Amino acid sequence: MMRYKEEKEAKKEAFRKYLESSGVVDTVTKGSLISSSFSFLVGGFLPSFHIHHLLFPQLLWVAGLAVALVALYEQDEKPSSALEFIQQKLGGPSLCEYEKLQAEMSDLQLKYNELLATHQVTVKELEEVKVSHTMAATNTTSAANTTASEIANGDVPKDDG
């Protein structure tokens, strides 16, 4: 009986060290701090939210993490990347998928920046066209008004025809 407890404790300790060395402990700790800070901020800005609205998603995340950690603990051969194993169990992308998504996001950001620059140039050109159109309309109106005032004063230009 005593030997079984010692083996079980040794297995737990080895698993804890595995989690620490693979970065799981740091990632989970930092993630929890970030999410609790976010909940505090959102709660401060949205006082109509009740605390259970903020805690429920965290409780689901913790429950999912617990399931993933148990599955990892029960693996006879530990995966080389504990973080990737946990991400897959939680439904997140694999490292390869994540890198592809990052590359796609970078490409889309470049395209967005190009489209934004094109849009800004087009808006500037449109403003220039509006200004020139307004000036042309003002000149035409001014010429028409001059002719009308000449007619009203009897200064009608005579047709030599």
C-alpha cells in the first residue's frame, strides 16, 4: 500500500515537472491572469453585467483545461509538445495551423493597407473634382448673373448680324 502511494506521488511529481518544463504552467498562469484582468476591466465598464456572465466562460475554460490535463496525464507516452496537445484538446489550432493563420493575417493586413492607401488617394481625387466643379459652376453662375444685370440695365449687346 505504501509503495503504491509513493509511486503515485512520484508519477504526479514527474507530471508536474513535465508541465513546468514544457511551458504549460507559465502559459496557464499568464492566461488566467490576463483573462481575470479582462473580466475586471469589462466588469468596470459594463456595470449591467453580472459577475456570473464573466465567470461562466472562465469556468468552462477551466473545466476544459482540467479534461485536457487529465487526458495528458493518462498518456503513457507524453507528447513532445504538451501545449499543442492541450490546445488540440481545447479545440484550438495546432502550431502549424496557427502559423498559417498568422501568415494569412499578415497578408490580409498588407492588402488592407494597400486598399486603404488607394481609398485615401481616391477620396482626395474626388475632393479635387468637387472643388473644380464648384469653381466652374460659380464662374458660370457669375457670367450668367452679369449678362442678366446687363439686360436689366439696358446694356444688351447688339447683334451685328
